[in-house]
Amino acid sequence: MKTTFFYGVIMALTSILLNYAMYFLGFHDSVEKFPTGQMVSGIAGMLIGIVCLVLSVRARRAETPASEGFGYGRSLLASFMTALWSVIFSILSWVIYLTVVNPGVRDIMVQSELAKLEAKGLSSTQIEQAEGMIRMMMGPVPQALIGFCFGLVIWTLISLIIAAFIRRPAPSAQTA
């Protein structure tokens, strides 16, 4: 548990630092820069997260005696628990960011979504109708719920893949 917690916190902290880097570099200041910041954050965050999950599972495998197997299930559990801790801490940080640090980013997010709808060719009436729902979904509570569910699903899928590669079969009785 200590290992998965440690790597989950490291994974969350890197995500938080990446978010604040985007903030200080001005990617959360305008509608024009926001999509680029999201793309950079998404790619970098995914790479950092995968590295943290791999390191976490390898550390848990190293903690397990060589006489015991560290199969797919144990590998998956270690990766999933790391992801769970990371998602929890990342969501808490995101809510603080939205409500305290940069509450204006919600308007930037809404304007960015509206610009996407406009680029798709929706009429102004359709965009006005969608704006209310978009504003509601950009609130801290919906963002936290969506982030938790989406984050957990994505990291669980990645954990399924990682667990397939980082495992150690139990020593067989015939080799002894």
C-alpha cells in the first residue's frame, strides 16, 4: 500500500505541476492558447502517468519475494491502486485550482467549447442552447465527478496493458 500510495502521489504531483506550468506559461489565459495547453498537458500527463505506473508495479514486484509469483492480478492491483491514489489527489487539486487559484479558467473553458461548436458549423441558436449545459458541466462538482470517472477508466485500461507486461510467474514445483 505504501508503494502504490507513494507513486500515486508522485503521479498526481507531476500532473499538478504540469497544470500550474500551463497556467504560468499563459495557456489558461486565452481561448486561442487553451486547446494547445490541453494537448500538451494531455500528452505529457499520459507519458508521465505511464512511467509512474510502470515504476510502481516494478517496485511492488521487487518487494514480493522471488519464491512467490507476481502474476497478472497482483500486477493489475498495484497499477490500479497507484492510479486510484493519483486520480483522487489530482481531482482535489483541480477543484482547488478551479475555485481558488484560477476561477477565470472556467470561462476560458466554456469559450473554448463554444468555439469548437462554432467551428462545427452549429447555428447561433444551437450554440446558445448548448451554452447553459456547458457552463453547468464546467462547475467544480461536475468537473470532479467527470474527472474521477474518466481518469479512473483511462488509467484502468492502461493498467490492464501494463499488468500484462510486468508480472512474474510463480516458480513451478518441477524446477526446484
